[in-house]
Amino acid sequence: MKTPVTIVGAGLGGLALARVLHVHGIPATVYEADPSAETRTQGGQLDIHPHDGQAALEAAGLTDEFRAIIHEGGAASRALDQHGKVLLDEPDDADDIRPEVLRGDLRRILIDSLPAGTIRWGKKLTAVAALGDGRHELTFADGSTVSAELLVGADGAWSKVRPLLSDAKPEYIGTTFIETYLYDADERHSATAEAVGGGAMYALTPGKGIVAHREAGNILHTYVELNRSAEWIAAIDFTDATAAAARVAAEFDGWAPELTALITDGETAPVPRLIHALPDGHRWDRVPGVTLLGDAGHLMPPSGDGANLAMFDGAELGEAIAAHPDDIEAALTAYEEALFPRSASAAVDAREILDLCLGDRAPFGLIDFMTGAPQHDTGTSRT
């Protein structure tokens, strides 16, 4: 008899797991705190890697659907100095092996691939209790409860399932991303749109930078990156959008106006995203009937790999369960034995990428990484 799987969290990882289980005829239910799929926006653009994200979508039988949502031209990238000088300009060659898609579109094709009723919306998990024999009871904010024979925490950074397995808690790493948007960019913000180009733009110096992506629909989606204390960020009143944008922009005094316009001309209130991470080698002892995937298990600094890893975790776990339908502990052991070293390696890589972006070598560390060239110094100011 195939054990039904209870998944907490309808992010990309939890949905990939549910879809792969469905492909193999294994029942699954996903409990999600959001009232519906449209409750909130789903973040920006993602580059989907062949060895993890695309492999997961193939295991899910969704390669064609994935190809249909690719943002053509979105894989272009350029690096600028703070004065707007182009240091690197790499066009999308249309054969890019890491195509760009919107997170919301990717989530939609996963949701649409599941049988009706698989996702239970409006189910915010508040408590989990062990019942013995690998079973757990879940309590939701609406007072309802369910029991799980196999529980998977796909519930992100602040996972309610993680404490069943680990005492580790995410810690602030000293970097905050502040998110802004410009709409109708080519018509209303032409100089900034030209500076960003057709894909991703990186304007980086040690300790701070402005990163923007051109998204479908003539949208520029910006992350202002700052190495600052949590107290410094907390001192900004983000409920006053104009004042907050001015305070953040002041950190880029003297930068090219077409770059600072990504902050000052934002058409949505700036939103701070304090970056947290779990310990790089986070792992746990085998606890019967429960495991984690994605950020719940290996939260790390943003490096372009988080969504890919979460989907791959989900697919790998689904395949492991399908391979051991009568021995759940064997399935979870096989999954975790591969998960732990993979996650630890990715966490190290993520910290290295962040250092290339905001460390002492910025922007040339990232440029060298993108081009495969040795470290160099063109003489451009890095302050």
C-alpha cells in the first residue's frame, strides 16, 4: 500500500514533490497558509539550471510547459560601474542553457498539473506533535487538525516542521536586499531601461550594489543590495515609501542617475528583504516519518540556485518514495544521504557568489566569474 504524503508549503519545492508523486500514482496533500494561489506576488525572474531545476521539471513531466513560459531574451546580462559605464555586456544568444522564467509562471504550471483538491489553501500550520510510529498531528490556525503518516516540511525559512528534526534557526547574515519595481520602463524610464538592457544588470561595489532584471511586460525589477546591520535597516521607516527610498538612495550618492532612478522612481513601496541563512552544513538525524526540503532544510544566501534546489529536492524525494513504496524510512534515508552533501556544497557556493557581488573584489569578482576570466583590475573606481 502506498503511504499518503502530507506536504506543508505550496512553494516550488513542495509542488514539485506533489507533482512527481502524482506521476508515480502516490497520493499527496499540500497544506498552504495562503488563502489562494493569487494571494500575493511570487517574486521575480529565475534562471532554471539544467542539472537541477530542469531535471526536476523533466521528472515532473512538465518540460513542454516550462519551455512555453521562457522569457526570450531574458538571459542577457551586463555589468556596469557606478557611473553607468558598461563593463560587460553578454546578449541572450537564444541557446542559453539556463533560460529565464517568472517564478509566478513556474508555480502556476506546477499548480495546474495537480489534481483538483491536492492543495488545501488557507491552512496556516501553527503546531506539530509527534504521535509515535512516525506519525504526526498537524494543527492549523483555523483550529482544524490532521494526522500525517509521512510529513514533509516544504514551508520555507521559518519552517514549523524543522523543529521536529533540528534546533537550527536562520540567522541574519548582514546583507539586506531592498526590492523595487519600475513599470512601462521603456516609455516612462527610458534612460534606466537602456542602462538595464534586455536581461539582468549588475552595478556592484564593495558592500553595496544595484541589481535589476527586465521582466516580461516591460517591467524592471530591482534588488538594492546593502551590507548593513539589522539595526540600520530597522531605523528606516518603510511605511513612508518616499522617505525610505530617499534614505536608501542616499547610500548611492554620486552614482549615475539612471541607476539611482531604480530606487527613487520606484512605483511600488520599497520592501526590505533581510537575508537569513541556516548553518552551511545543516543536517539532522533520521527521525521516523518526517523530512525537509528547500529552504526549510538548507536556507542559504541568494545565488540563483534556491528555487532550482528546492524543485530538485522535491523531485528527488518523490523519486525516492516511488522507489521504496513499502519502506518509507529507506526512502527518506536515501533522499537525505544525497541531500546533505548537495546542500552543503551549494551553501558554500552561495556565500562565494555573494562575496563576488559585494566583497572587496566587486564588481570584478563577479565579472571574472561570469566570463571565466582570471581576476583583473581595469582601473575603474570601486568605491
